[in-house]
Amino acid sequence: MTSILTNYARLIPALVLTSLAITMKADTAINKTLFGFEVATNSPAWEVVNDDVMGGVSTSQFQVLTNGCAVFSGTVRLENNGGFASVRSTPVRENLTGLTAFVLRVRGDGRRFKFSVRTGAGFDTPLYQSSFMTKPGEWEEHRLAFSDFAPTFRGRVLTDVPPLNPAKVNSVGFNISDKQAGPFRLEIDWIKASR
């Protein structure tokens, strides 16, 4: 009888560890972290593109802070037909087949931002965008379904382009173009893809 109890006592931790490993694998299968800013190597992998490429005067910057989050901030100005600021990752080339949405943990300033995705490598390829509203000073998670992303080019929605293909994600980014002049700030804790 004692040997049976001893065997059960040894079996229980093994079952618990096996169950934990299966659970962790399942979580990995339903959530894929694209960017978590506690890693310093993510800091140079972002590029600012503002309306100055078309003669505007908006400004922005992207910084990775020591507290493990990134900040996209600046000032939108409407002079010279301007009015947007954006930042994008350098190519990540992610195959997100089987996943259905991006999930962002952010803290904003009450303004509307857009999350953007490129599936091509060129600067003039369509940009897929989905917008989200922030609450001033509150951390929030926004779930943006792949099916809700609209293909755009230089601010115009395209009608003759296929929907976002999750197998061809080349880069991601953030944009502010809400036709409101003034300062903005968006803190980003992480960016994931999820089922």
C-alpha cells in the first residue's frame, strides 16, 4: 500500500507539469507577441513618417522607455495641407495564419489613433488600417479583427484591393490623422496577434 501511495505522490507533480506545459503551448498557439517593449532591441526597429514628406509640419517621435513600454508622441499641425504623424516597424515578416485579430495594450490621451499593417515591402504598397479611440490616462486593451482592416493609400480607402492577408504581414505601426491640431501621446505596452 505504501508503494502505491509513493507512486501516486510521484505521479501528481509529473501530471501537473505536463498540464502546465500543454496550457503554455495552447496559450502560445492563440497569442503571438509581436512587440513587447521590455526588450531593448525593439527600440531601433521603428521609423517615424510624418506629413513633412508632403510639405506638412507635424512632428513626432518614438521612444522605448526604461519602464518597458514605448511612447509615440508629437504634435499634429494642419498647415500646408498636413495633418498626420505615423510610426512603423521595420519589416517583421510575420505569418499570422490561423490568428484573427491584433490585440494592443495602450494608454492614450483621449484621441483617436489608427493601427496600420503593411503586407508589401515597398513604400507605395497599400496600408491596412483600423482605428481605435483612447481614454485619457487609462490603460486599455483593444482587439482589432483582421476583417475590420480597410486597405488605404495616402489616406484614401481602396476598393479594388483584397482584404488583409494575415500570412503576409510585413510591418505594423500607428498613425494619427484625426484632423485635429495639437499634441498627442500614445503609450504602448505590447502588440500581439490572437485568435
